[in-house]
Amino acid sequence: PVEVISREEFRNGSSSDTTVDSPYERAREQRYEAAMLVGEDRTVGGAFGSIYGGSVLGYYSPGADRIVIVSDSETPTVDRTTLAHELVHALQDQRLSLLGGAANPDERMAETGVVEGDASYVEAKYEERCAGEWDCIDRPSGGGGASIADENLGLYLTVYAPYSEGPTLVHRVKQRGGWDAVNDLYTRPPRSSEQLIHPQDYPRDGPATVVVPDRSTNAFDRASATRMGEATLFAMLWQQRAIDRSTFGENPGPYSAYNYSHPATAGWAGDKLVPYFDADSDDPSMDGYVLKTRWESRSDARQFARAYRGLLTDSLNATSEGDGVYRVENGSFADAFRVNRTGRTVRIVNAPTVDALDEVRRGD
């Protein structure tokens, strides 16, 4: 069954968490703060709620076995491309898989790139036929969702990456092996957003294993580690204007809307983010983290480190304290940072104060 609802009805029926009351949510706050996408003045749940409330065009609910189309017109109307997209999701659920079982957000983004990339690719091929050999119903006039607030643009890029980069991966795989090869993606999906952004790296170039030994003091408790990934690091630099934004719209892949590849992040080989919770406080603003990134070459590591230091000094007005230490005094990312590059590795340590950096990680 297909149901059409208004955007107002969709917003009223959607809920977003605005509190941080579990270790998982606290770690999630640190992940998006480390990505410079959600600062300490708002919650990750609230930021995502704002994005989804204004941008979702439709969805397939596997539990309810139904499709819901979200319409922006006063008289709710079906958009044929959105319906085509969601029908593919229903078919995936019946015949293949909706995936989504990966252990970390970056790998889940890659799996989503298969599911959404396949649906978006079929949607695009459908539209090509509607423009030529097929006689299709008209599309409703009007916009495709509300605009995204500027503070949410970088976060939106992480949401949209599977929709933008997935179709190119599916197209390239289909060129190599036909639809059977596309179906095989559901049993052997890409393992990182790098393989979405650079489909030529699939399947051979998997993410490197990165280890972050615990060097914290008793002042901080180590939380479960996760992975940022190339797409999120790109969104971070893009959001904070640490890279030229104009390249985002240049030379996207076939059937893709944007280009998530940039020299400052294209050499990504792997990373690990470890959140650290203040042992005496439940306030997430008192937490810290260690982000260790591995790059394909020393040159790649230098480019990322240079862009990241520029993010701190130029975008966040950080002052240098010497020995790779920076202090951001004001704003939603006000904290202390230590940035070190050794060979192909760039390590970033974050803490509420300069003195606390050695409590999060001693020695470097």
C-alpha cells in the first residue's frame, strides 16, 4: 500500500531526541562534535530531526510493509520518481536485503550507499524513459522539501552521501558485471564511505586497521571506539570552509549529484575515534576525544593536517599555544586541541582545557 501525507503531518509524526541520557548518545555527541558538525549548543538528535523533517520525500517501512510519500503541496500528490524509488526499496526488502547491520557509522553509510544507490540509479533510469519512450504521469510542481539551515548543511552532506555517491558505484558495478553484479553488492557491500566516493577502490581497498592505545588518566573514562570515514571528514572541512566549496559541484560521477572527493581527504586509509567521558561530570561539554587518522601517503597526511589546522585557526579563530596545541575560546566548539602528524598518521586530541589534554592522552 502507498499512503500520501503532507509535510506538516510528517513533521508532527516524527520525533527527535533532544536530551543526552545514555552512554551511546553521549558518544554520538562526541562523534559529531569531533566532526565539527554539531557543536555543544545543540544535540545531535535535534540537528538530525531538523534535517529529516524538512528533506524527506518518502520512505518505505519494512515493518508495516507500506510506502509513505511526503508531499509539500496543500493537496498531497504523488511524485512519480519518489514512488519509483520507494518501490525499489520494497523490492529490495522482498528479494535482496536492506542491509544496515554494520558495526560503525561509516560502514553503515557504505551499506546505505548500496541500498539508496541502487534505488536512485533505477529512479534515474526510469526518468530517462519517462523523458523519451514512456508516457508517465506528470510530476507535481513545487519544491522538493524545505531548505536546510546553514548550520545543518555539513551534517546534511553526511546524510546525502549514500544518495549522491551510491548511484555511481552501482552504475560502475553494473557496467562491469550486469545486474547480477549489482545484486552481489548486497552480499558483499563496500566497507567504507571511501569505496562509495572512489568506486574504483571497491572491493580491493578496504579500510586500514587503526589502533588507539589508552593513555588517559583517571580523570576520563574511555568509551567505545568508532570510525569517522572519508565522507564525514570531507563534510567537516566543507562545513567549516577549510576547503574550496566550489569543487563540490564539479565533476560528479555518473548519476551522482555531487563530488565528495577532495585532495585534503581523498588519501584516507582508515581512522579511529575514541570518545573520553569526564569521570566526575555528566556534562558532554566536559568530555574529550582522540581521533587517529591513517593516510595513503605522507603527502596525503600533510594535506589533511594542513587543512585541519586551517580549520582551527581560520574558521574557529583558535590561538596557537605551541607544540601543536590550539585553543578555541568561543563558540560551540570551544575546546583545546593537539594536532600531531607522524609519517602517514595524523592524531588529534581534544579536551575542555589545555591542561586536560594530557589527561585525555598523555605523551603526544
